[in-house]
Amino acid sequence: MTERLYYHDSYLDRFDAHAVECAGTTIYLDRTAFYPTSGGQPFDLGSIAGVSVRDVIDEGDRIAHLLEAPIAPGPVECSIDWTRRFDHMQQHTGQHLISAVFEELFHLRTVSFHLGAESSTIDLEGGVVDARVLVAVEERVNAIVWENRPVAVTYEEAASVQGLRKASEREGTLRIVAIDRLDRSACGGTHVRSTGEIGAVLLRKVEKVRQTVRVEFLCGGRAVRRAHADYDALSRVAQLFSSALNDAPAVVAAQMEAARGADKLRRKLELDLAAYQGRELYQNTAPGPDGLRRAVRRATSGSLDELRALAQNFTAQSQAVFVATLAAPPSVLLATSADSGVDAGQRLKAALAEAGGRGGGTARMAQGSVPDAAALERATSLLLRTRDLVEDDLS
Ligand SMILES: [Zn+2]
């Protein structure tokens, strides 16, 4: 059974121990200050006999240390990565504090906790966490940090324990982590000795996850780094819009509104232009012996959709047939005026049936695709039937 030194002293970052069992790179010590992943808190890093620790696993009675390389049994010097451990202590004690205040102010119970690499989250049962709730909890939490209340660890019997924020399912002796005059929780984690060491607490994103509300939080060093990163991001936005930091949201909103207006105008101008081009093309297209004006537009790339407005405007006039082709992917479009006597949908279907393609549309406008260039030529000539055409090659 491994003696857990971190239970009694979470500030112990260097210790001597005996490697009692070495199975490859998995090492068991007689006693350890390495915290194994449990209760939402990740494992510690550091070194044992100068070899880096990769993982620490709680196996119940014993704690397994996974090393980068094997070591020999016997006495070993161990050291914990203190920066990582202290960060975990700030986040974990911060979590107890935040959970206690959510419960104290709004009766919102914490159902789970996750300590992540960047930020951490708690999941609250039910309820609504809006901006007002978040600000109230954040203020109260930071006020208790400033009061620098003691955080103490005691051991009590499960049968007679009282006043726990969350009932424990464990039996026998419980490890109780208490924040003075606020919270008592059964917990095996490593904690700071007073709330002042948690440092600034920042509550951030709130999202609904199934039946719970997930609240993101950062404590101490993480809160400061995150606040700075947020400042950098907002500064870049403000710089792009040549605005003061506080004005950035309003300036961005105004610019987006202006962009939407410009987009609307551009679409209108495109339609106006297509109307002019349609009329101009119609005037420059001589009628065939049958009185129909036929125009062909050939595009090599892009989309036939870009030619639809032109087709519509050309065939909005009397006795008009408009064919557009696209080389890649090979496709055709046929538009006809109401008085042309040509049903675009039927004509296209018939042409594609012969040329080996597929498509369809209405009596005035139809579109389809063919397998290759030869089929495209065949379909085009079938759609036009006669040869006296004005051709406008587009590339
Ligand atoms: Zn805990």
C-alpha cells in the first residue's frame, strides 16, 4: 500500500522514497507525493531518480508511476513539477470556492468538475446562469479570496460527518477540505492553505450541456494569462478597425451593417447590368429565317448561374432563344421567350436524352449536365437546330 504524502502536505515538492517494485517503466514507491489523476484533478509531472514521470495512476491501494525509462529498485530522490502542481491547487481550491458560492447564492449544485489544460469547468444542476448570476458569483468568490480565509484538511468518520456540501458515498474515514465559514467537502485533492493563494477568479463561458449548465472558470495565473490573451485579441480587432478598445464592438457592428448594405446594392447593380446586357445582346442579334433571335454564350469555367440573369433578360423580349454552355463541368442552359414556341424544359430533356446527359426545368428556363465536350457540342446544336447564330465566346 502506497503512503500518500500529498494527503498531509500538498506543498511537499521534494521527497525521498524507496522504489519497492519496478516492472519495466511502471514504478511503485513505498510513499509518494505524486498526485494520481482522480476527482477531476490531473496527475503530477516531475522526476523519480532523475527520470521523467509520464503518468500517475491511482490503483486503489497503490499508486503506479509511469516513467520515461526503467529504474532500479532501491532508494530514490523524487521531485514534483511545482509550477504544474500549484496551478492545479489554485484551480481545484477555486472550484470548491466557486461551487460553494453558486450553492450559497443561487442554490445551484455542482454535479461534476473538470480541470483542463487551458481552462476548467463545473457542471451545475438545472437552473439558469445568466450574466447577472455570473457577475454576482464572481464578485462574491473574489471577495472571499481577498478575505484570505483558511483552507483546512481534517479527517472525520463518514458515519458521523455533518455539513458536507455534497454527501459522500465513501465509508470509514473521510478527508474533509474546508473553506472557513463557507464550505466542507469530502475530497482527496491537493489544495492551497488559504483562499488568497487561489488568486483572481475569472468566470467565463456558460453553455447548456444536456440537463446541466457548464461554467468555464480560471484561477490565479491562468486568469491573468487569459485576461491578457483576451486583451491582445480585442486589441487586434480594435486596431483593424482603427477604434478605441471599448468602442470596438460598436464599430464592428456598424461596419457589418455597412457591408450588408453594400452587398445588397452590389446584387441590385448586377441585376441592373444583366438587364442592360440582355437588351443590348437582343438588339445586336439578328432574327433567323423563322423570326427567332438565338444567342449563345460559351463559358469555360465558373457557373451557369452567373448567366441566368442575362438569359432571363434576353428572353424577356419577343421571339428569343438563349443557350449558355459551360466547358467544365460540361453543362448547358436553355432559356426561351413565351412567344418563341419552344418549351425550354422539353427541348432540353429531348436534347440531353440524345446527347447522353441529364437535367430539366420549366418551359422558360432549363439546365442540365453532360458527360464530356463532345456531348456538350451535340447537345448545343440540338438545342439550336439552325446555324445562323450570334456567338459570343467568353473565357
Ligand atoms: Zn475537490
